[in-house]
Amino acid sequence: MEVSKKDRRICRELIHRALEKECERFVKSTRRLASKPIPLAELNEPYREDNRQSVEGPWHKIYIQIFKRVYNYDRHVGHRYNNSYGSHWLDVIKELYLDKLVTARI
């Protein structure tokens, strides 16, 4: 399906706005995760091993959670937005609408 120049400009703008919204949500939720207080008892817990495997400390656990979130989010953004050109624009806009990142009002 051919998309007019005017519609392409609108698609690019909608895609840009949606990406900004998604990034804002991601950063805010990651910030909440990173600033979640760690109980003092957990911070003072001595190093130990279970079945010859080290048990991560509380800061390392948070780091791993953040790393996994960033990795998964990067894959999501790449999958959704890297193909947002030409004939794929309308599919991307449809996904964004279904995820409530864009509305029927422009």
C-alpha cells in the first residue's frame, strides 16, 4: 500500500512520540527498581555459597535485574521500531495504537 508524503510525515511523528513515551516509562520504572531500599539485614548478610555456587549480594541482584530489563527492552525497541519504514509504517502504527501509545486523535 502506497503512503502519501503527508501521511508518512504523520507516521514518523506518531512513531517518534510513541518511542519517547515507551522510553519514559522504561526509565521511570527502572529508576524505581534501582532506588528500591534494601533491608539492612540483607546488606549485612555475610558472603556464602550454596552447592558451591556463590549467592549474589543484594546490589548484584538489582544489577542483574536492571541488566535483564535493559537487554529485553532493547530487543523490544529494535523489533518494533527498526522496521518502521515505508510499507511497515501502518503495521507499526497499528501495534502502537493497540498498546495505547498513540490514540485516534492526532
